[in-house]
Amino acid sequence: MEPGRFRHRVKILNFTTSRDSSGQPVESWSGGDPVPAEVKGISGREQMSGGAEMAQATIRIWMRFRPEVYASSRVEVLSGPYKG
């Protein structure tokens, strides 16, 4: 792998459950530090549904192996054109 490819930053988010001060469970997505990755657009489309415009993009993310990445993890893109 060429290290120059990993010019974007992403954050891996994992689902966690904790307890608040009253003992009730609080579910949230928590993440660690940003990691370098390559983010490329594969395809995209726009459509009108119910009078509202909707956009959908398919992207591919490459990064080095991370032990905290699971099938249930989410990825937040922090830099580049797909930021958000």
C-alpha cells in the first residue's frame, strides 16, 4: 500500500451502551481518533421522492487494518468531498 493514498481522515464509530446518573441505559455511537484512509466515489444518483430531492452515493474506503473495526461499525468521513 502506498501511504500517499491515505490523504483523507475518517473516524470509526462503534455502538456503545452506558448508564446515566439515574441508572437508565444510554445508547450512542462513540469513536476514537481520526485515522488516515482513501475515500473514493464509486457511483451516485439523485431522485425526487414525495416532492423532496434525495441523493445517494456509494463510496469505497481503504485503510490499514484496525482491530476496532467490526461489521456493525460506522464510518464518519472527516475530510475530502464526502465530508459529513
